[in-house]
Amino acid sequence: MADKTNKFEENIAGKYYVDKECIACDACVMAAPDHFGMDEDDGHAFVTKQPQNDEEHEACVEALESCPVEAIGDDGDTETENSN
């Protein structure tokens, strides 16, 4: 299970995030390319855009469920945090 205290700084603030358990498998980027990106230098994914509607939310849920190491978190908090 993802840990919001261990998330990458690149994550855009909001409900979804990727933590440091990420193995750069690219599953989230394939499932939701408009919302997840890959840091090629450090080898990990991060959230590039939080969902704005139901369709985008479904894509992020698909990405979360496709993560083999459960590195994608959904903290249920949609308010902005200091994680830009």
C-alpha cells in the first residue's frame, strides 16, 4: 500500500500520488498517460495531473489497480498539499 509520507516530490498536489516503492514498470503511464509521467533519470513514475472529471478519475483508478507494487496512492484528499 502506498505511503503518502514517502511520495515523490514531483507529484502534482492532490488525491493521487506515487511513492518511493515505484519500480518504473510504466503500467500507470500506459493506463493513464495524461495523468502519470516517468522520471527517466531517476527511474520512477509520478502524477502529472490530477483528474478533473469521472472519465479521468476512472483512468487514475485503472492506473492505481495496475501497479504491481502498490506504489500509487489515493489519500482521498482533493485539497492542495505542498507536493509540487
